[in-house]
Amino acid sequence: MSSAPSSGPRSSTDTKARILRVAQEVFSSRGYAQAGLRNIAAKAGVAPSLVIKYFGTKAKLFEEALVAAIIPIRQFQQDRATLGETIVASIVDPDAHMFAPAMIALALGDGEARQIAEQVVKDQIVAPMADWLDGEDAGARALNILAMTTGFWIYHRNMSSLLDAKEMKRSAALLTQTLQDLGQPG
């Protein structure tokens, strides 16, 4: 049984989270240049002034939405022996809402969004992963893990009809092994 919507005031934390979630959906489907604060506000059910109050600018909203969309690196840093399996399982999970790969890919066409995405990727994904991987070539391995997983996500979520189920499973197994290899000290 579902409960009736609360008639009390909305929590600012809940409202900000809802705006971020809608922003992730819009930025990952339309890209930065085609996303508007008014459109995001309307979809979130808030006034545009509230989006500006919480985030200031579209660039800041994009940055915060991207940071919030990134699956924490610590989720993959539990055990080196299952690194590839853990990452691939998160990509192929049909219930997982992964907005970051599309947000990053679509940001590349806009100078401002690209700069933001590069900095967020560096600070939130590559540097923490490199620290965890350790070793002389840890940064390169971390970047390769990101590149391969982003590419696989784009393919798996948007172009999966190119392979049948058996080939898709084999593709996931190959990526799993490659990520396992990259996760080992160089």
C-alpha cells in the first residue's frame, strides 16, 4: 500500500537530491549544451530560482550532478581478486542507474562541460583508483580501466543489439579478465 504524499514542507536535502537526480537524467540524455536550468527545474517540480539558490550556475549543477553520479571507487576496491567482476557486474545490472559515463561522453562536445568533466574524472576516479592500484604505472592503468568501462557501458547500454546473448556474455568475460589484469600490480 502506498502512502499519500506528505502535505508538510519539503526538506531542502530532499529537494536538492531530487534536482541532482533530474539533472543527471537530463545531462546524460541531452548533454550539457542542450540542458537548461528551467527544464531541469520543471522536471524536478521546483522553481528555477531554487535550482540557482542551491547550485548557482549550470556549470556548478553539472559538476555536482557528475560527482554524485560517480560510483564511489571504494565500491570496487574491496578485493583485487574480484575487481573486474565487480565493475562488469555493475555495468550489466539492468537496475543500475549509471549516469556518469553518458554525462562524461556528452560533455566532450562543450568546452565548459569538458573542463568540468576532466577535473571531476581526474579527482574522483583516476587519482583515487591510481592510489589504490599503486605502482609505477598505476595512473595509466586507472585511466585504461576508466576508458574500457566507459566504452563498454556505452556499447552495452546503447548498442547491445550488435551481439547476441552468447557474444555479449563472452564480451563481458573478456572485459572482466582485462580489468583483472589491469588491477594487478605492474
